[in-house]
Amino acid sequence: MRLKDNIIVVKIGGSTFTPDSPEAARRGQLDTSLEDVVALHREGMRPVVVHGGGKDITAWQERLGLSAQFERGLRVTDRGGLEVAVAVLAGLVNKELVAALTALGGRALGLSGADGGLIRGRIKDPALGYVGEIVSVDPTPLSLAWDMGCIPVVAPLGLGEGTLLNINADTAAGEIALALGAPLLFLTDVPGVIDDKGEVMGRLTAAEARRLITSGVISQGMIPKVEACLRAAEGGTYAQIVNGGKPHVLIRALEGRMVGTKVVRG
Ligand SMILES: Nc1ncnc2c1ncn2[C@@H]1O[C@H](COP(=O)(O)OP(=O)(O)OP(=O)(O)O)[C@@H](O)[C@H]1O
Ligand SMILES: [Mg+2]
């Protein structure tokens, strides 16, 4: 993998990092993603970590007696839902990641897309409430973090017209990678994109991806990931979806080993 300016964008799925669930904690012991990020940073690379946290938001909504509602895979976000999303994403999940990276000997700076004007957005569809689509990305806050010797850890929020916005983490990671011209790696809970025969696809072209989305083979949480990969690929960068639970998958992907699904333009 060729790395422009040594930058890499790594999206960590809520499914590989959920501190509250014992099952995920057990998986977390195998998950070396954060260790790899710290090692790469130490070697002089400039990683950006973007995280989700959908499962944690839902768990907190339930604790608060609120219900989670989805439309086409996107969380319908009313005012109360936005408050929970901000508290959980920019608070709990972001700081747990900063703490975990620090415990592994790294130095991390947690920020959200709303901080320093990193992500500006607008309401995507009034029916979805405070769900944002991205208007622009200003990577300056990321450079400041690197200059301070820190790994930036980004919670997927955006700044809209006078309001915070809840942004899909995969989309945020894709747009950040595009703005930086940097490769994009999705660490998730499946070995890659699985085709209609149940096989992991080593390579996925834009045309195949569209066909598999239309036919429903690619569904739910895989849709925004593949779409973000396609956006990144169209922008000339490199995107890959791998299983974050596999030991040192991040390093192996960077070494160009055959892991997961590589999404290519044509
Ligand atoms: N064709 C497909 N191949 C592989 N996974 C698929 C496919 N279609 C749908 N999926 C689903 O997509 C899921 C991965 O997306 P998901 O949103 O659940 O995880 P994540 O993005 O890593 O975590 P989070 O959303 O919590 O940040 C898989 O667990 C699988 O259930
Ligand atoms: Mg997801």
C-alpha cells in the first residue's frame, strides 16, 4: 500500500470495540487494532482513528427509556437522540478509545467532527432529524494533533447551521480519507464483503458493488462502508474492509497482504 504523507485513516467499528459488553471485551482481548495503531504511530506514521458507536447509543437510549428507530440503516435522530449520540460518541466511546490507546503506550487526542471545524454538514433529510450529510472536511485539527505527537481519535459528529449533527461513522471516515488523499481501512466484525455464495470477495469493483447493493447481498451496516470505499476509490485513494478481530490485520493490510476486501474503481 502506498501511503501519501504516511497518513492512514482507520475506522474502528463499534462491533470490535464495545467496552460495556462482556462478549466484546472477550473479543477485545484478541483485537490488536489499537496496538497496531500505536505501533504505526511510533514508527512515524500518521494514523487517524474514526470510530462508530451505534450499539452504545442504542444501549444508552434503552437505559434512558428512549427507543432507537432506523430508516434505511440511518438512526432517526430527534433532539433527545442527538443528545444521547453526542454524549455517547464524543464522550464515552471517544474517551474510552483515548484511554485504551494511552494504556497501550500511545498518545491520543480525542476530538469530534464538530471540533475545530473538522466536519461541516447539513441536515440530510428532515424526516431523519439531526442526521447530517457532510458538506466539507477541514483536516487542520488532525494536523495539529499529529504535530503535538498525538493520534487523533474522531467521533462522528458534524457542525451544521447552529446545531450539532449525528453523522454515520463510515461516511465520516470516507470523507476524511478523501480530504487527506489517504488510504482508508475499515476494521469490522466480518472478514470482508461476502458475496451471494457466502465467499469473501478479495476485490470489489464499483459496478459489482452497486449490483450487490441493489440485489440486497450487501445490506445494513455494510452499505455505508462500501459506499465510503467507492467515494474514496473515485478520489484515487485506496480502501479496504477487513476483520478487526484478526490479530495484526491492520499491519498485514498495510504490508499489502491479501486480507479482506479491496474496493477498486473499475
Ligand atoms: N455482503 C455483506 N458482507 C459482509 N457483511 C455484511 C454484508 N451485508 C451486510 N453485512 C453486515 O454488515 C455488518 C458490518 O457492519 P456494522 O455496521 O454492523 O459494523 P461496524 O460498522 O464495523 O460497527 P459500528 O456500526 O458499530 O461502527 C456485518 O456484521 C454484517 O452483518
Ligand atoms: Mg456500522
